[in-house]
Amino acid sequence: MDNLFGIHATALKIRSSRAQLLASNIANADTPNYKARDIDFKQVLGAMAGDTANSKMDRTHAGHLDAHGTTANGADILYRTPNQSNLDGNTVDLHAERSAFMENTMMYQASLRFLNGKISGLQMAIRGEI
Amino acid sequence: MSLFNVFDIAGSAMTAQSVRMNVTASNMANADSVSSSTGSTYRARHPIFETVFSDVMDGSVSKGVRVSGIIESQAELRKEYSPAHPQADGDGYVYYPNVNPIEEMTNMISASRSYQNNVEIINSSKQMLLQTLRMGQ
């Protein structure tokens, strides 16, 4: 029963963290020296679903430093490689960020759609409808 | 729920961009405010944007933007010889502000585009949240 919602519940969490990161990038599109950041969705989802081949290095001691900083659900936040350098040190490419945000929103809605399907399927089973 | 933080982040950016618009409007309004001395002449102002790190230690990613200060341009003022002007100094010169109208116009367009982008982000996040709230209904 716990596995019913599968990967979509985790995916929603990661998608909402990513939405926050991309919103930060867009908010700081005009801030000098701001470095755009993002997460690697596949790596994070793999790590959260228990796929050890794709997971990141463990911090086995409280004194270990975190290399990049992490989101609330433990995802590594990486820096984007800029396509074109800016004189003011800002690496936000507004168009790339906007399309990434849009893609992220669509994927979030796709996961929601899957979850809704599962829930309505469950409800049908509970009511005994065909 | 990190989607709620999106409102704070995009909201902070909208505040910063509207400060930028205000400053630009002030510069444009005063583009021709002449004065009789360099000290009292209006100088073009520019906002300085700065990233707000919520709390570096908690590993949070919420990063808004704020206006850390407004600086006055140190570019040279335009000096014009017009002895008939009521504001002219002893040598017959008046001083014009160092406002560059072309620079201000591009600044204004950039600010309004950035503002619009953030409004779009808020709208998309609102849709995402409302759909999440309706999940299973």
C-alpha cells in the first residue's frame, strides 16, 4: 500500500524544490555576481528511491562539509555552466531558466495527474464500482 | 513545502524591480533640472541589487533579492553657458544632471521585463499549488 503512489510522491517533492531554485535564479536575473543553480533531477530521484549507483557521497561524520549545499530533501545543488559570460559575473540565462521552469511545471502536473489517476482508481475499488 | 517559498522569492524580486523602476522614473523626471552649482545638481541614481541568503547553515535554498543601496552616479555633469538663465552662476554657467536618457529607457524596459517574468513565476506556482490542493477530488 505504501508503494501505491510509487515514485510520483518523491518526484513532486523534488519538482517543488526545483521550482524554488529556478524561481531564485529568475529573481536574481539582474543581480551582479549571482551564480545560477539547479539540481540534477535524475540523480536526486535515484538517490531518494534508493538507487545506490546514482546516489551522492555520504557524509559519515557531522564535521564533514557539504560540497554544494543541499535542498530540504537532500539534493545536491549544482552550479550551472553559463553559455555566455556576463560582464557583471551573473550566470543567469533568463530564457533557459524560464523554459526550465515551464518544463518543471509541466512535469509536476504530469506527476499530479498520475497520482490523481491512482487515487480515483483506489476510490473505484473501494466503492466496488467497475 | 518549498512551493510557498517561491512567492517570497518572486515577491522580493518584484519589490526590487519596482524600486529600480522608481529610481528610473526619478532620473527621467529630473533629467532637465538645472542648477547653479555642481553640489546642488541632481545626479543619476542607480539601485544596487544583492542576493539574500536566507540562512547559509540550514542548507536552505531560498534566495530572494533585495536592493542593498542606491548610489549616485559620479559621471561628470553637463555644463552649459547660458548667462540669460535665471539659475546661471557668476560666470554665466548652468549645470545639467548627468542623466543619460537612453540608459534610463533601457533600464526601464529591462526592469519591466524582469517584473513580468516574476509575475509569471508566481502565477505558475499558484496553479501548481491549487492543483496540488485539489488532488484526489
